[in-house]
Amino acid sequence: MNYVDIPRNAVMIKQGPASTVATVTRNCDTSVPEALHVRVLERLKWAEETLKAKGYSVPVKVWLKYTLSGQRAGVANTHKMLLNFNPYILKSQADVFIERTVPHEYAHIVACMKYGNREHHGYGWKGVMRALGLKPERCHDYDLSMLPNRGWKGECNCPGKEWDISIIRKRRMLANPAVYTCRRCNGHLRLKTD
């Protein structure tokens, strides 16, 4: 595996050949407290052991980063064996985040190893999530009020509903107003004018 493109501030978990205990080289973003980092590692170890006991192959090396921004809680890069987590959401809702999001992203890597890089939330990933005893849910429902303010708001046809809009989405919406649709009302999301 080529580690040339792996960011220098990543955490690498190595599994020794004789044991399942992970050893960690930590040189990463210090905005995540050490205690939370340890809890993330413990949850990853639990997921690894659970899947091994059920006959799944698990990765020998996984990289961790806490540099994700925006509304995504976590991202798995299956080619680099990299898990990137949003430190704002992790710190504000640690218990639920560690319980759900950490194994969710790890399941992407295991599913890719077993089934290939197909649908990200397809049958393979759902099977890995069920093997972990978790509901295979695609989207999170975290409170995002603690995220840095982007300054742009959007609205749909839902009464009183307001959406935070990133600069990327704002630009896409200006170029093509029908790009985003609300899942609740099926109305087009549009920029809110005050």
C-alpha cells in the first residue's frame, strides 16, 4: 500500500501479527481531546473483533484523521484505508457519534475489502452493519448548531424549516436552482432571502 499521499497529521493504527491489540502512532489534530481519541480507538477495536468473530477480513492498517468539516460526520476513503471524522460533531455529541458513526465508517472499509468498491451504502455495507448489530442508516440526525456559521440559509416547502447552506451548495444553487430537493416535502431547496 502506498502511503505517500496520506496526510502527515493522520493517526495510523497498526495491528501486530500475534495480537489484536492496536498500537497507535499519534501525530494529529490536537483539537480532539486524547480521551475522545482513545474512545474512538476502543470502538474501532470492538468493531474489528466483532467482525473477525463473524468471519470477516479486517484491514491491517487504518488511518484516522479529525479534520472533516461541514455537515458530514465521517468519511471513509477505502483506497487509502483512511477514516476522517468531524471534530466539531465528535466533541459535541461524543457518545452517539462513537456508538454509530465510527463503526459506520469502518464498515465501509470492510465492505470494500469483501465486496469491492460498489455502492457505498449498498447490500455489502448493510450486511457489515448488521453483523455489527447496528442499524444500517445512511444519514445522521446530529444537532449541527455548534458548527461554524456559514452565513447562508435555505428554505423548502416545509413550514418553518430552515437549512444551513455551504458556499459550494450556494454556488450550485445559483447556477441551477433545481439541484437540491427536500426529502420531507420533495420541494426544491432555494436560497432564503431576508
